[in-house]
Amino acid sequence: MLLFLAVALVVALAALAGCSRAPAEELFAAGGVPEAPGSTLQVNVPPPPFSDGVFPCSSCHDPELKVNTKQRKLKVAHQEIELKHGTEARWCLDCHDPADRDQLHLASGEKIPFEESYRLCGQCHGEKFRDWRAGVHGRRTGNWDGEKQYLLCVHCHNSHAPRFAPIKPESAPVPPRRTESPAGGAER
Amino acid sequence: MRVLRSFLRFVSGSARIVLRGNSLYWSWIALLVTLIFVGARAYAHQLSTGLLATSMRDQVSWAFYIGNFTFLVGVAAAAVLLVIPAYVYEWKPIKEVVILGELLAISAIVMAALFVLVDVGRPDRLWHLIPGLGLLNVPASMLAWDVVVLNGYLVLNVVIVTWLLFTLVRGRHPAKAIFTPLVLFSIPAAIGIHTVTAFIYSGLSARPFWHSAILAPRFIASAFCSGPAVLLVLMQLLRKYTRFEIQDLAIWKVAELMAYSMGFNLFLFGAEVFTEYYAHTEHLVHMRYMFTGVEGHTEIVPFMWASFGCSVVAFVLFLIPRTRRHWVTLNLGCLLIYSGVYLEKGMGLVIPGLTPDTLGEIYEYGPSRGEWQVAIGIFAIGFLLFTLMVKVATPIMLGEFRVGARVASDAAPRPAGAH
Amino acid sequence: MSGDTRGALDCEAVDTTGCGRPGAGEGTVSRRDFLCAMAGCIAAATTAGCGEFTHTPFFRKHLRELSKEEIARILAELGKELSEQYGKPVTVGIDAARPGVQFAYALDLSRCVGCRRCVKACVKENNQGRDPAIEWIRVLEMDKDKGIDFEHANPYYEAEQVPRPGHFYMPVACQHCRDAPCVKSCPTGATWAEKDGIVVIDYDWCIGCRCCMAACPYGARRFNWTEPKVPAADVNPQMHYLGNRPRPKGVVEKCTFCVHRVRAGRYPACVEVCPVGARKFGNLNDPNSEVRYVLENKRVFVLKNELSTRPRFYYFYGI
């Protein structure tokens, strides 16, 4: 169990290094294999990226303690998380399961592991979810006629503030320039 | 065998003729040879560096060289079109100058071919165009068709001229039954070469400035003006410095035909201007680039207005009989019409067609020094070729150069003041 | 003409029947004899050496006229030459189109942020010249309120961050048209559409007339105005004869859908590198491919539709 966590942490750190809450920049090695329920689709997807030293959440959140389910601004912990994800209609516990913080929960109450967070995203973002499963939303690498590598929603989108931050573009092309030089001389 | 011997005497006699001349002649030759060297040196640099030595770039990938090519194909086509009044309408005063038109056509085609040679990125691969050896993409490619018709036209003219001169030089007259059809065939051939050249442009849907049905008629109309201008000047020079008799009437008739041709050209131009400016679609940008500039890019604007001005003034000068018949205004008109059409076919066709490019980018092109030098070298080659051919043809036409069993093959001595 | 009887260049052994004149005298070579003998020598040399000559680049025939053996030989020679030139093992393949495959490309305009990583990845993958810098993909920055308006598009935008507010980005490269005007206009047939739809150029056949560049409505083609330079360290050694092998001076080049990758089943480099997943590629004949999904479910359009070039490159709005 510890070994798994260690490996997951290493992979997560590597993933995080590449995916700095801006669009994913590098290829990922194949990892866990989640499937959409009812689908025979087998895809290679790396495990979800976890923030440093946070998981498992139950190390702080004792399941025995009473939960304050009122929507509020957090003061004791997690203040650094800026929630910019439909805050008019939802807050933390609409996705994080109040009873078991090591899991998420769907609108039906069904608990789902973090590895299946895409199902949670897909509840509201149905069209994107459908497109993601078809390979049209999000980045894929690999073979058009064979094995492909997907990414989870959370590999590119920060679930608390999913909108991409702008990035620095690569350099512009060089505009065409005349090379005025005497015949026989060197050009630019 | 006798024919071969006569031919060899024709060749050696011609060589003697071109090697004989007064100081004016030799100064002219020296100038041309110098310019050819300048061009050759610039081309050698271009060969080693690549076409980067020109100012062409991806955005404006055809420019000065192709503009000159297009203009010269027009000259070649028009020169031969003097044939129409001579042979179709049996207009005697022009008959003797038909051959001069053909000589001009040959020189123009050679120059046009040279401009293509210097424009291609891989001149060592031009053999790829030879059907059989290479692969000529007919019927799809208009450029491939142009290769066919231009070479065919060159061969036609060389055959006609060589045969005519060789026949005359032996004191005979060419058999009308063969000669006349050949010459008459050069009429549709001339229209054909310039139409196919126009189709290279007008077939390109990517370039809305060119993609117009009116382009081919405009090419013919503007060609009719430019080619004969050179001939008019030449005819005046010939009758002044040689015993060549050319009636005033012939010269004036040619000028009159040029006037109508320019009138038609201006009409077609007006039609284009109306069509673009009235509806002012996105495609207007190319014409605006020519006449008012776009986004501060105004480099070709003065030239376009100059071209228009030259064309209109020349039109008027040739239209009014008094100015047409006055030698000063006639020659001024020739200069103006030549310049006007040169600017129109070069800058006024190729550059605006490619500026802005297909993705809206504007690259302001202007020929590099190397391009100027290569172009001057090519024009010098053409002028040299034309000079040498005319120098040989004139005494033949005048009966002063004959070969045969009895007649000496040297040209008769020139009167004083002639070349 | 020493009397040495080795090989086909032995002129004395060349039959000059009919050329020699009786009574020419010993020791003298008449002008006619000499000319005839030279002609014989040249003829012999040509027939003996002809096989050699046709394999040098100068005499090479059009690719589609070469036999399989000749092509294999050319590729091996090319690989060797390039390996020496770049100091690393280079292989040049010529994978053919797979039967039943029709490639198509779809680009999500709602996602492209104009970061140009596709441009740079393409340059590296396809060994494009660095000086002058050639880039097959051109990203146009456009105004949202003007829509797709090429006249006001800007490929030279510089910004600290993209996307810039009020702008959207449209990368343009070869559209691999089904009815390509460039293919039609090429006078030597140096460019053509392969069976899987990729429009390719035979760099050893192109004469550099740039008719195709005039004909292309999308500004997709680039010309090698001078000898292109690719630093050896940056060379991608997996090459395709019709794709990313280094091009000579004076020929045209353009996007090939990464023919060396896609015919091995992989995505093109631009598709893989795009950080926002805006680029989709696949086989239109495969009902499960991403491109089929896009064409069936999204609003797609093509550039300059009115020109009826029928591109294989579609733009769509994912959102």
C-alpha cells in the first residue's frame, strides 16, 4: 500500500511538474486504466495528479467528526484554493464527499474514486465528456490507428479553477526581407 | 548538295555582314556585350546563392522576371500580328516589314525563355519539361502548354525567317503555296501564345486579381500596342540608314492600329476598374494596392498612375491623325505606349496579383540589384540577336546580299552614313 | 587510340566501316576517321555507363517511373549520404499509402490559443531550414469581431501571453485538397495527391518554377530560396523520401501530414504537441476515428470553400 502511494506520488509529482496548472506540455507514460461504466473502452490514462502531501485527505479529515456543510469561505485550511468553478451554484462539498474525503461523489450520492473524477466532470459538462471519450476534447498522443494515450480532465484542468491560464507563445515567424546586396557580394 | 553549299555560303556571308560595320554599330555591339557580361555575372551569383539574391519571397513568389516574361510574350505575339493587314487584307505597303516583325518575335521569344530560365529554382532540371525524356503535365498545366506553344511559335518563326531569307538570298521568291499558309498560321499561333500565357494567370482561383475572364483579351489588346511600337521605331531607323523603302502609309497604319488596340485596352481596363470599385468586395484590395496603396504600402502607386498616364497620352497621340503623322509625336507615342504597357504587364499584373498574398499579408516587393542586372543582360541578348538578324536581313531584302553559282556572296558596300 | 584492347572504350576496336577511306596512308588519321571513331567511343561509353548515369540525381527519372529496385537503391544511397552529412544514422523510407485509408484533419478553432508550439514541433520534426527560417504552419491572429478575415489577419503577433483578449487564432498549413490547384498547375508533375490523400512533392523532380505557389489559395507552400540549413544536432533522422528529408535549394516544400509518421500509424507531430488538444487527425474511412466524430457531430467548415478545392483539413468549433 505504501509502495503504491509512493509510486503514485512520484508519478504525480512528475505529472505535476509537466502540467503546472497550465495546459499539459509533455507526454505522459501509461498508467492506470479507468473505463467509463458500461463501455468496453480500454484506454491508457495516467493517474490523477495530486497536490503535494495532501492525499489521503482522511489523515486530517476524521470521518467521525461532524461536518459543517454550510457554504462558506474556508478559514482554517485550504485557504490557498481559489474556487473559480461555478461558485454561484456550488462549493467544495458538491464534489468532495463530506463523509469520505478520500473520494468524490456524484449528484446521486454515489461515491467515486479520484481516478474516476472524469465522471464527476461529465455530470455537468456532458458534451465535453462525450467529446473527451471520443478523443475530440483534449490532447491525445500515439497512433491514429492503434494505441493512444489520453489524459484525465484534471491533468490539464485545475478542478478548482478549470479555465486555462494564458501562456507565452513561441516566437513569431521572421517577416520576409529584401536582401539588398551588390551582385557578387554576400547576402544578409 | 548545292543547297547545302548555298546554305553554308549564306551562313558565312551573314557572318561577314555582322562583322562589318561602322563605329556606331560597333559601339552598340560593345555596349550590348558589356551589358550581357553584367547580366551573366549577376546570374552566376544568383546561381550560387539561390534565388535569395532576388527580392522574391514566399509571399511574392513571381515578380520582375515573370513580369518581363509576360511582357515579352506579348511583344512576340504582336510583332507577328502585322501579318494580318499585310496578308489577310493584302495591304502591300506593309508586306516587306512582316519579316522584321518575325525577327522581333524571335528575339522576344528568346528573351522570354531566358527570363523563365533565370526565374526557375532548378535550371539544371528544365529537361524535365521535355515530353518523353521528362514529364510534361498536359493537358492540366497551363505552364506546360505555354512551354509547348512558345517553343512551337519560336520554331515556326525561325523556320519562316530562315526559309524566307535563304530563298531570297538565292535570288528566288518563296513559293506562295507554302509560304503564305505558314505565315497565315502564325496569326492564330501568335494569339495562341499570349492567350495561353494569360491562362496561366487567369486559371488560378487563388488569385482573384488574375482570376478573371477579361485577362486574356486584355493581354492581347495590350500586346498589340507594345510590340509594334518597337517596329515603328525600327522601320524609321531602317529607312533612314539603309536603302529600305518603307512608305509613310505603312508606318501610320500600324500606329493607327495601335491606337485602336490601346483604346480597346483602356476600355477593358475601365471595365475592370468599374467591376472592382463598384462592388468593392474583398478583392478590391489588389486594385487599391495599385492605385492608392493599402495600409501605408504605396510603393507601386506612382508607377501605376504613370502607366495609366502614358497609355492615355499615347492613345490620344496615335488616335489624332495629325499627331500620328508627325514624327516627333509619333515616336513620343511609341515610347509612351511601350512604357505604359511595360509597367502594366510587369508591375501592374504580377505584383498586385500577389499582394496582398492569399492570407492577407503584404510584402512590398521591388527588384533587387541582381534582378536588374540579370534583366538588363537578357534584354541586351535580345537586342543583340535582333541587331544581328536585322543586319543580315536588310541587305537580303534589298537584294544586296546574294549567294549562288554566279553571284558573289559578299554584301554590297554601304552608302555613307549607314551601318 | 593506343591499341590497348580493354573495355568498351577501346576505340581501335570500334568498327568504323564506311568511315575509313581506302588509301588514307599509314600513320595518318584522316579527319573523317577521327570523327567517326569519336562518335563510336561516345556511343560505347554511353551504353556502358548509361545504367550508372540514370541513378545520379541529375538524370533521375520521375519517382513514379522508377522501378522498386531503383528506388531501393536511391533510398540506401540517400540514407548513407545523409548519415555522413549529419553524423548520425539516418534512414530514408518511402512507406506507401495504406489501402482503404483516407486521411483528414480537424482543427478546433475554439481551443487554439496561438501558442505556436505546433509550428516549432513541425519545424523540428520535418527538418525545415533554420536560416532562412522556414515554417510550414502559419498561425494567424484574427479579431473576434471581424471573424475570419484574412486581410486583417496577423501572423507576426508577439505577446507575453496568448490568447490575447478579443482575438482568436487560426493555424494554416497545406490543406491537402482533394481537388488541389497546385497539382493541376505543376508543369512537370512533380507534385501529386497520393491515394491516402496526402499531397506530396518529389523534391528531385521539382524545377522550382513556383507555379504551385501562385496556385495555392492557402499560402501553404514554401520555396527554398537558398540552400536550407539544418544543424546536425537538430536533424530528425527518421525520414521519408516524399516528406521530411532535407530539401535541396531551389525546390518547393510544404506540410506532408508528417507522412513518415502517419503511414506508420502515428499522429503527426503537430497533433501530439498541441497543449490544448485542438488538433485531430485520422482516417475518415474509420467510423470510430476522431475526425469522423468531428465531421458528424461538430460544425465544420473549410477555408475558401467557394474555390471548390475540397480540402481534407477541416476547422470546427468544439465549444
